[in-house]
Amino acid sequence: MPEPQLMTTYQRATFKNHDGRSSSYCMMSVFLLRPPELLEIIQNPVDYFRCCHIKEKQMKHEDVELALSTDLYCCSWIDCFGRRVRIQELAVDEVSKLTESNLTEIESLSAPTEADKFAYEANEAVSEMIRVHTTPDEDLGMSDKLYAEEVADFFYKDETDLLPVPVISGTSPANAQQFLTHIILSLGKYQTEMDALTQHSTHNSGQSSQSRLGRRCH
């Protein structure tokens, strides 16, 4: 697999902090260990747990290998625990808006890096998946109909009519440093917690994670 589709350095560090069993990780760590293909698409833990369904059962190693692909338009989303991740049917519009915002942001870059180019391709792929998945069958061409059948497995239909309301933590404003960290992690956009917090100051962390806190500090 190409480098952008492998676990990042920070993901590997997070994974090694525990024994590799998903039950031993907090919600934040589970978010940080999301599929590499989704790192630059869903960059906030609240969005992730609200918009995605994570299958509890871990896949066998050989099944993971079969499900992965260098083609982002058909590569299954598998988190670092070996679990399949899908978009909630009820969250399709929200994820579509996220990809549109991400694409606009990347297009505005004057000198995009290779990582930016991969992020653009990943967002384009998800955007296309959503397009064919939500377009009525009679409005699709033959090739799109075949693709729609393939990407149907990337979406999850829940039995309820409501999306979950994630609660990341119950940090109190009484502890200013912990509370500011909680705000950065809850409202920011970032790949991993280390990316967001390994800065010289809370102000820089807010700017790095593009959180509302960072914007208010200007």
C-alpha cells in the first residue's frame, strides 16, 4: 500500500500505548486510529462517531488484505483495529458537506504537497461514492449503476431514525488547561491528538487544529 494509506507515525504510537484491543482505548484514541483513507475527510471526533458506523467484530488479516486497495474509489475503510467503518445513511449529507469544504480548502492552497494531493483524491473519491449512492437509479448511466452496487456496502442503514450524539468527555472548566485541551480536541480539525497538541502553546495548538479556539485567539 502507498504511504498515505498506511498508519501514520502518531497512529502507530497511539496503537502501541495499549495492547491493540479496541476495548482498552478511549473514544479519542479510537478516533485517532480511524482508517487512513478517512484521516483527511473526517477530522473531528464528534463528526466521526456521529457520521460513521464502526463494526465491532475485527476482520481476519487475510480478509483485510482482500478488502484494501490502492484505488480509493473501492478501497474499504478499515480502522487500525481491523474493523470495517461505514458512513451512516442518515449522515450522508453531513459527510458530503465535509468533503466539499475539504476540497475547497485544498484547492485554495498555493503550493499543495503530496499529502495535500492525496487528501484531495480521498475527498473526491468519497464525494463520488455519495453522488452515485444518492442518485436515483433511473438517472444513472450503466457504469454508474454498476459502481452504485459496489459502493452500497460503504454505507450503513441503522434501525433508528436518529444519528448518535457523541459525548467525548465531561471535562470541567474548573481545570483551565484540561478544558482548553478538550475544546481543541472536540472542535478542531486534525489527524491525531499528537498533531493537534504537540505545539509550543495552547494558542498554537488551537491554530494548528483549526479549532474555533484558535480563530478566536487572533
